[in-house]
Amino acid sequence: MRRADKVRVKTIYAPRLNAPWDRWAGVNYTDNVDELLGDPEIGVVIVTTPPHVHYQIVKQVIEAGKNVVLEKPFVPSVKEAEELFALARQHGVMIQGYQDRRFDSDFLTM
């Protein structure tokens, strides 16, 4: 999960921080999205939210000047995708979709 020489997880945002999960040492946990988006050390935000809120969240991240990696499905319409790509170009940031494979049977057997 971490490559100290290249990449590290700095902040994890969750709307409710009282969820019972293991926490990583040295990682900031916040329920304030503005804290995450306002941090100049954060260059990339990975969005893994329910698909119906992808467009609004990614737009907010791009407008904050952050690069975005977005879990599939990307957004519901071509129009929304085109708007997000245009906005990313305008702000000089990257937006990239990806398919999370964590629930695939071959991944789960590892």
C-alpha cells in the first residue's frame, strides 16, 4: 500500500469516522473534506464512493486543483464525463478511471 520513496497515504476521508476499521499509523483520518482538499501536500485523490455521487465529488476535487483517480463506473453519462475532462484540462490536472478488482474471486483467493 505504501512506497515511502514514491507514494504514501496521507489522509483518509470518511463521512463518519466512528467506523470500526484498523487504522494505519502516520495517516490522518478526517471527516472534513475541505481539510483534505485544502492540503497542499496532497496531489492525488482516489474516489471510491457510490457511483451516484461520482460527478459531484470529482468536480469538487478537480476545482481544488487535485488529480483524480476514479473507481468505475466513471459517471452516468457521456456529457458528465466530457464536462469533467474539460474541467480537468482547465485546471491542469489529470482524471483517470480504474476498475477495482478487490472483489474478484482470483484476488480474494490470494
